Amino acid sequence: MVLLKKEFFKYAIPSALAMFISSLYTVIDGIFVGQGVGDSALAAVNIVLPFTVMLFGLASMFAIGGGALVSKNIGANKVNKAVNIFRQVFKSLLIFSLIISLICIIFTKQIVSLLGATEILKPLAVDYLRFYALFCIPNLIGIVLNSFVRNDGRPKLAMISTISGAITNIALDYIFIFKLGMGIKGAAIATGLGQIITVTIILPHFLMKKGYLSFGNVKLSIDTIKEFCTIGFPSFFAQGSYSIIVLLHNIALVNYVGEIGVSAYSILNYLTTNIYMVLYGITLGVQPLVSYNYGRKDSKKMLGFFKITNVSNILITTFFVVISFVFGPMLISIFTNDMYISQLSYDALKIACLSYYAVGLNLNTLVYYQAIETPKYSNLSCLLRSVVYLPICLFVLGRMFGVTGIWASAIVSESLTFITIKLLADIKTSTAKVVNA
């Protein structure tokens, strides 16, 4: 157990810290854009957000799907196969990133219109998306290579590259927006340059063959692409389901409270993004360990890592809950001076933060099933939490308890999702089944 914990901390802590810094950057970026450019610019970034979230989801699909296969094959001493899979993922991603970048640059106005930009917001949204698209390749490659360097036994390098990129991003945001007056274009360029720093730090690991994985020419295989996309799809689904969750909450809040409710929910999301990313970072950090031991057919270690992750997520959530209750008003005051919005946001935070007990357990379950190549339960988890249970909870609890019921909907839907998956699939049985297959 001591060795297990040592391995866990080696991988999980750097991953969680990197995710926390990245999420903190998102908050700071929002403050810079809002204060330095204006509310319209902040709204324009939010208009483009569903599209950028989708791109992050697609990159995560390549990263986790490919990473799970690579770690499993390294664990099974099939290093050549692991290298082949890595090269196929990277080549596929390069082609995909280039296509996405060109589409975004050529059809920027059409995409922004589809995302619902008003005539006032459209010029700002077009500027942001077009410059963001110029850096689409490093943006996506940075996410994927970061995952692979972790799967190749260098979790600290993954952390250093992510934090360096985030710090660069924040510094350039300040320079471009406040010093050079580049507006929303500056924010997009800063994001791209930050990711270039991330990629630059990671590249030598693969170019100088410091681990198992390295670059090289490879013939693409439809079967391999299908395999890593199937395993990784729940990560894309999870990002899509997040967009659905935000949309459903916005609709419910407009009906019950009005636009002021959406403002409070926006502040809530800025604050809770930090805990979500830390929990997600821990589960991503453990994925290589689970996949590696899956390749070695060591079910005891696999289940051990699953248990440690659950305990860690519960402890971290408890810390976050205490922070929310004690320092909530102070944190909320960073975003607004309106007393009513502040109180509404604090009421929301005190309830919503409790949902992260179930969120942490659900994230661990989702990524664990991906790591052992059983993505159907991961997909089901995403489906239940966003498409099935949440709409029902928002409708029923909203009618029964008003806005308080809306804030409590996440607790109920996440808890029901966890219970349902627990009843449908026993983790020990599922692990034994794949190990003995």
C-alpha cells in the first residue's frame, strides 16, 4: 500500500496542480478581458466558449484514448506497439488540427453566427475565434502531448509544461490587453503563445527519445484510430455534457430568477471550475497507472489506485467545501459589487459545492473505465448526468423549491448517476473480467 501511495502521489499531485493553475488562469483571463476590454468582450469570449470546449473535448479524446492504449501496451511489454499507437495518434491529430484551423479561419463569421452571436458581439467574437484558430495546432497538440508525456513516465515534466504555458499566458494577457491595447485579439494570441511554450518544453522528451515514445513516420490504420477514439470518446462526451449542463441551468435560471440568476451562475462556474479541474487532474494523473497495470494484468493494483483516488477526491472536496463556506463572500466580491448577485451567488455556492463529492466519484469511475477499455459505462455516466437526470431534477426541484431547487439539482443528478452506475456495473467484477479476458 505504501508503494501504491508513492506512485499515486508521483502522478496525481503534478497533474492536479497543473490543472488547478490552468483553471486559475481561466479565471484571471476572464478578469483581464472584462476589466481591460469590457463586458462585451467577455460576452464574446463566452459566445465562442462552447466551440473551444468542444475542441478541448476532441483533444482529450485523442489524449486519453491513445494514452490508455499506450500505457497498457507498455505494461504488457509491447513497446513497439505502444510507439506505433503514439505515432498514429500524433499524425492523426496533426491532420485534424490543420483541417479545423483552416475551417475556423475561412468560415469564422458563419461559425460565430451559429454560436448565437448578436450583431453587437459578432465583430469581437470573430476576432477572438480567428486568432484562436491560428494557434489551433499548438493548442490541441499541447493537450495531447502533455497526456502522452505523463503516460511515458514523466508526470513532473507534464506539470512544468502546463504551468509554464499558463504563466506565460497570464503575463502576455496583461501585456497585450493593458499595455499594448490589443483588445480581445491579444487574449487569443496570448492563449496560443502560451500553448507554444507548453509544446516547446515537451517536445525534447520525444525528439531526444528520453522515454519509450518517439516521433517517426507511420502508416495510419483505421482500426487503430477507431480503437483510441472509441476509448477516448467519453472525454469528448464529458465536455459536451458540461455544455448541456450550463445550457439547462441558464434556461431554468432565466425562467425562475431572470438574467441576474445567470450572472450568479456565471460567478459560480468561475469558482467551481477550480475544484472540478483539480478532481479531473487527479483522475487523469492516475489513468496511466491503471492502464499500465491493466497491461500487466495486476487487478489488485488497479483497484488500489481506484480506491486511493476516491478517498483523495473526497478529502479535496471537503477542503473546497470549507473554503466555500468560510471565504465564499470574499471570493465572490472579486467578480461583482452588486449585493443581490453576491448573496445569490453565495447561496448557490453553499449548495452547489456539495455536489462535488459525487462529481469526484463520477469522474474517477468515468476515467477508470476508459483506462480499462470499457468506455460504455463512461458514456452512460455522461448521458445520465446531463441528458437524463439533470433535466428532470431542474424541472421537479425547480417547481418545488424555486431557485434553491435549481442549485440543488446538481447534487441530486450527480448522486443518482453514481448510484445507477454502481448498481449496473460492479468495479471489481468489471476489472476481473477485462484482466482475465
